Amino acid sequence: MNTNMFSLHTFGGLKLLDSDGREIAFPEKGLLILAYLMVGPAERAPRSAIAELLWGQDDNGNAKVNLRKLVSRIRSRQGELGRAFLRFSETAIELEPPRLASDISLLDADRADPVFTKLKLLLETLEAEFLGGINCQSPIFFHWREAQTHRHAQVLKETLMVAAAQASTKDEIALVKEAALLVFGADPEDPDIRRILLRIFDAAGEVEHFRRIFERRGALLASFSRSEDKSPTHGQSAAGSAEGSVDAGQKIGIPLRILRPSDTQTSAYDASSLMDDITIGFCALNSLEANDRCTAIRIGRRDEDAASGQQDRSYVLHMRLSTQNHNTLLFSQLVETASNEIVWADRLSLEQSPHEQQRQKIARHIVLSLTGQIERREMMRAHFDRSPAAYQRYLSGRRYLGRLSLPNLQKARAELEAALRSGDRFAPALSSIARTYSRQWLLTSGGDAALLKEAEGYAMRAIAARRDIADGYREFGVAKTFQGASDESLEALELAEALNPNHAGIIADQAEALIYSSRPDLALQKIETAIALHPLSPDSYFWIASAASYMLGSFEAALGYIDRMADARLADRISAASWAMLGDKERAGFFVRRVHDANPGFDIDKWLSVVPFKEQWQHDIYREGLRRAGFWKSSSNPAGA
């Protein structure tokens, strides 16, 4: 009899195969006994230990009865096959020589294969799950299988460490990369694997890139703190800074699973390399001990883990490739597994065969965006875990804030103030209240300067609560924009963007500040970036773009942006001025009447007196458009002053 005609496979399903690779029927628990004994040094075990492995500890003797029945079935099947794999006595079970061939032998530490041959075999084997899908519910089995999986990872890591030191050819380096990513997915906290990844991917530039980002954040934070030394709220802010630092120092490891993009619609884009770049980006980012980070993202790579990992604190990144008008688009969305809620989404246009620099830029964008969203989400979770009702009030307030009208702003403020009753140091709620006041100032045509003081006060409270997130600085910058303090505004908004890169809303606020700072050309570039980052841009983005275009003398472009608004009434003054500058007094008049119908008490002179343009030429071009539109009844006294 050919003693090598059978083999046992334990990775990717437990099965007995013949010499042609066909699966042979055999009791599953019998195959599990074979795997257990092959791993053990003695190749034999007491019957009691086998019974506990298969059915757990049992004081009623049921496990022993089940084992006797199983032994009977195994003996019968071995007789049918004409080959004995197991030998049974009254007290023990042992392997019957000659030893059955098995993929378990690939993990023997004593194998004398060349290191890269061994690494390749280990990779091919360990990419599948060990004894997955086995119908065995014994806690002892689970513990034993976990110990074996850990041992396998150690064997792979030891082989990888040797191979990484010797790798020189392109194929050897590629093999080491693949193995390092596999080990990293199983243990993202392993510093040895991080070092291998960063070295083998030549990622020193990535580490330096993220280090520069955090150094810039630190410098901007320090600069902002110095500029606020004389502020009445400075003492409160300093106290909040200390508290924020404590929070940020308690770094939490949050699992993130990455689902590979589907290449069914377009195969020209190298999605696998992009995934590698994203993984290396997180590895580089996590290697920094940055003081303003509270979360370390732990990357997993297996799709099945992503689909089934319903942990309380975990996220899944879905990426999908598609084509539109001959362009390749990458759509990404971040899903919180516990609630199945989409907490972030993005759409990027890609080149068909992107060079490494563009792919690296995309990966950096995704890494920083995801990190910011997850850290913010975890902060909100920590705050509202004590009061789920307060969280619902906060979400309700944010929804009202997204629909600009005076009644909605008042409802938003009421909901957000209710959310703060569970704790008055929640920065996102404080900053959202600040925005209700600055938006109210806009909607009431700048009639009450006290509204901007309220906005500034709530923004400073948000900074005091958490100086390491963007919210407070963003709203402080907006308030300063409308107060005409352009330098302070741009400084605060620059810091907000440094703390939350690629945030479309912050970039839009920067664009608006640049308009009032008499830099409409840069404002238009900024707002176009914000619109590209936000597939469903709010009306305020198009209003900002229309204002920038008007200041540049591009009146038709201004009207084009207004046409993209869902509710264009917010831009009626710009519409009137633009049509007037184009010579269409009839259309301009329509918008003048609509402004007065919506706000019968609207005072154009008072409005112009509070619009915070930095340079006179902007006042002049805006006033001229409004004059031609007919906002003043007497052309002989157009300014009323």
C-alpha cells in the first residue's frame, strides 16, 4: 500500500485528501484528533484529554460516551480505507505510523528549507484560517486553536525577520512586503513589524510627512495660545488645555478593517498598491508619539474579518472603483460596525495608471481623513456614553443647523444647549452653538454685533474644552471674519485645517475669510477644493463661490454657482448685483424685490456698513452692483451716506 496516498489539510478547511487531491469522507472530529496529535510533541494523548478537547469538561460522563462512539466510527472508516491513521487503547489515543502527510509540517521550526522558500510556503499556508469552520464548541478547543494560531504567527515572524535582513532582489523584497503586511494585520502593535514595514516600503518619507504635520500643528497651537494671552477667556482656555492633553495622552487602539476595492468595472487602476499605501500610512502615523492624538488605528487586512468583526469599537473602510465619463473614481466610506452607520465618505477622481506620487497623495488624504473622523467619533462616544438621550439632542441640533433659517437656528441652539446639560465641556456642541450665532448674524444682515460676541465666547469655551480638535478654532475664525479681524480669522482657520486636514467645511470657511480679506482669487481656489471634497455640497459653498466670482468680475460665473444652489434665496443680493453688472435691470429688480419681501426692514446702508471687506475696492464693486440693481430709490444719493 502506498503510505503517502493520503494527506491532512488543516488550513482553509479541515479535510482528508487522496493522492489526486480529492476529499475523502472521514469523521470530522477524527480529523481534529489527528491535527491535535500531529501538533503535540508526544503524538499521543490520554482519552480524557481528547474528550475534553472535543466536548469540554463534563462531570456527567457524556464526553466519554461520545468518544467511545466516535472511536467506533473512526475504526470502521479506517477499515474501509485500508489505512489506519489512529491507534486506540483503553486509556490513550496515538498516531499510527507512518505519520500522515499534512500542511502542519510546514510550520515545523526544524525544517531546513532556504529562508525565502520557507517564507513563501508559510505565506501560502497562513493566508487561510487554521481549522476554520469546525463544528466544535468546546472552550478547550478554542483556547488550543488560539495558541496554535499564535505559534504560527511567531514562526512566520521569525522567518520574516531573517528574510528581511537578507532580501536584495525584487522578488525577495516583494515577498517580504507581503509577509510583513500579513503579520501586521494580525498584530498591528508589534514594533518589530512596523520597523520592517517602514524600512522595506522605504517609508521614511511618510513618517517625515506626518511628523511635519504634527510639528506644524504644535507650532500653530503654541502661536494661538500666545496670541490669546491677553484674552479674558485665556485662563479658562489654559485649564482646558491641560485637560485636553490628559485625554489625548490616553491613546486607544481602534480596529479598522479595509475591504479591497472591486476591480470588476476597471482593472487599470492598481487598487492593491493603494491598499498597501494606506496601510503603510497608518503604520507611519502610528509610529509617531504625537501629543494631540488620542487614537491609534489598528489595521486588519482580511476581508472575512471585516465582514464579521462586529466589535463595539471597530470600523470598516469600504472602497469601490467605478468609471464615469471615461474617468476612474474611487468611492470610499467609513462604517461603524456597531451601528452600521456611515460616518465618513469621499469620492476621488483617479488617473487610469497613476504614478506613485499621486497614489501616495491619495493614501495620505485617506489616512488623515479617517484618523480625524475616528478620533472625533471616539471622543463623542466617550462623552455621550453616560447619556444617550443627550447624544440624540446633539444630533437633532446639528440637523437643524444644516438648514439655514432663523427658526431652525433657534431650534438648533435649544437642542444643543439641552445636550450640554449632561456635561458642559463638550467641544462639538459648544462650537455648534457658536455657529448658530454667527449664522444668525448673517441672516439678520449684521444687525446685532452682540451675536458675534456670543459666537466668539462659545468658540473660546470649545477651545478650552478641547484644544486638540478643530471645532473651536474654526468657529473662532468665523466670528473674527465677520468682526473684520482678518489676520486673527485666517490664523485660527489655518490651525483648524492643520488639526483636521481635508475637511471641506473648514476649507469653505477659509475661502469665505479670504473673500473678506480681499483675496478672492485664492478664495475661489479654496472653495473649489471644498466642493470637490464634498459630493453633495451645501448651498453655502456655492454662495461663497458666487461671492468670490463676483469680486473677480466674473458675474456670469457667479450666477452659475447660484444656479447650483438648492435654495438660491440666500444669494439674492449677489444675484441682483450680478445681473445689474451684466446690464439686465429687469432680472436685477426681481431679486431686489425678493430681498425686501423676505426682510421688509432690510437697510442696505446698514448692511454695507457692517460687511467686513478689508480693502475699499471690494466695497466699491459691491456698492456699484447694488446701486445699478436699484437698492436705492434715488441714484443721486446711492450710498445714503
